[in-house]
Amino acid sequence: MSERHLHTPLFYHKPFIISGPCSAETEDQLMETAQKLAKTGKINLLRAGIWKPRTKPGQFEGVGEKGLPWLASAGKETGIPTTTEVGNAKHVELISKYGISSVWIGARTTVNPFLVEEIAQALRGTTMPVIIKNPVNPDLELWTGALERVRSYTSGPIALIHRGFSAQHTGKYRNQPMWQIPIEMKRRFPEIPLICDPSHICGNRQLLAYVAQRSIDLNFDGLMLESHIDPDNAWSDAAQQITPEQLDLMLAQLIWRKPASNHTPFLDDLVRLRAEIDQTDDDLMQLLADRMKLADKIGALKKEHGITILQTERWNEILNRCLEKGIQMGLHADFIKNYINAVHMESIRHQNSVMNPTENS
Ligand code: PEP
Ligand code: MN
């Protein structure tokens, strides 16, 4: 067993790297993948799905219990702790029987408080390390609730995994990253390691390194990346898996930046730029407050003349004007839409309290 596994409690090595195939397929496939991963010297936890929650029936649903001794012996052979997904209490009972080192709760389970409660209860009183993936939908409270349930029954280490959120139109991603959600989890639980899973966010190989780098630059604590000795022929998630050799290369090419520094010239520049940011934020707040005073005046004028608050034509005109100007100034269209929509809603709220002063809006 290498140093990094012996002396660091699970999840607290930084960066913490989890890898292994999406699914255990055969004993040889798992052992060979594990050995090649071990050779990189960079892997802290060996993953393999034993029970696979597939979206549709008829797809490969995992080898089941017979894969557990394969995973246990791949872990023993390489000295890397192991992990697999549990979806119910029976799975927890089985992983304990075969000596798997840790478990993860998958995105399709985190959405279900009944199942999370059942799994947490099955782990009651243990110090089993548990990884909690975000729910498939972007619901911070569900993710937080799952963490609280697990924490209330067990005293082992816990980590969170960001694997993106499903949407009807995902664009270039299989699951939208929606970085604001893991950032908020990090703010709520600064002591809990947060790991990014670029494999399930991307659903393809091309974007893996890009997403991994983005998470590192947001000071995530580690990565979960699926790897397979023969990715194209994997029984699940073939499009997103890479070989252990490709993984090794990708990890070597990522740039691991520090979260902070005591270097004086850096700190001086940072303080100066942050003061400018604070001043700009103050100016923006003042401008927004001034804008709302104008909205109050418009509200009074419309009330006097019996005119409705919302005039779709005017709203379209504002939106298009801001989009055109903002894009020219280098702002992203999504940001402009979110921003101007929030301003417009606040403006409506102001006009409404002028028109209907008794209403508690
Ligand atoms: C997996 O890790 O293979 C998996 C099924 O992930 P998720 O729960 O994020 O879809
Ligand atoms: Mn997978």
C-alpha cells in the first residue's frame, strides 16, 4: 500500500482521485483496469459499479453480487481502497460482507429521501466512508438533506460529488454543470471534500479535461473519472470512459493551482483589485436603487392613468436592447437575460407596491 493511502484518512488527500470502470464487467477487466490505474500512482480510490441504475430497462444493469469479490480482490491486489454504488439497504449489507472500503450514493438515489434514509440506517453506527452524488435535479436542499441523513447515522468521512444535472436540452453536456450549485454546497459545508465527476457531466471524452480543469480552478478537492481498459467496448457509458494511460496523461496535464498565497506582491494586487470590485458593486447597487426610484415614478404615472404594469412590447424592447449592448461589451447572453429579468421583476414589484400599497408584496 502506498504512503498516500496509509497516512491520510479517506477523502482528505488533495487532490483526491477516484477512478475505475463505470461498471465491473468481468473479473479480468476489473483487475487489469485496477492494476493499470495503480501503476499511475495517482489513484486514491478504486470505483466500479456493481448495480447500475439505468434510465431505461433492457440496458446492462450491472453484474450484481458476484462482482463484489472481484472489486475486493482488485483493491487488495493494488492496495487501493474500493468503492461502489449502493441504492438500498440490501446493497449496504452485501458490500459490508465482501469488505468494500466505502460506498457512494448515486444521483438517482439522492433524489429519494426514503432510499437515502434506508441506506443511512443500514450504515448506522459504522464509520464507513460515504460519497454523496448530487441529485439529478438541481435541488440544493435534497443534496443537503441526503448529507444530513447520512451524517445523523454514521461517523465516518463523507464527501460530495458534483456530477451535473439533467435537463431536456443539455447542449454540449450530458448533465449540465450548473457550477453555482456545488459552489453553494462548498459555502454551506466548507469542511466536506467536494469532488467533481467530469465523466458524467460530459458524457464524452472530448470535454473531460476542460471540465476537470474548471473544477480545479474552483478549488474542488478531487476528481472522479471513469476509466476502462477498452473504453469503446465498455458495457455502460462507453462514450465517456478513457484508458488508465489516457487518465494518467490527463492528470499530468491539469494545472493544480493553490487556493491562497502569502506572496506579498500578489496580495497587494489582490487587495487593490478587490477594493475596485467593492467600489463597483457599491456603484451598481446605487444605480439599481436609482432605477427602482424611476420604476416607482412610472408606477405612480400608470396608476394615475389606469394603465397596467406589464407591457410586453416595452419589456421585449428592454430585453433586446440590453442583449445587444451587453453582448457588444463582452457579457454572456445567459447572464444578461438572468440579470435583466431579475431587474425587471424587482421593477414590477416596486410598481405593484405603488399601485396596490396595501398588498404585502
Ligand atoms: C456512476 O457513477 O456510474 C453513476 C451511475 O453515476 P450517477 O449516479 O452520477 O449517474
Ligand atoms: Mn457511469
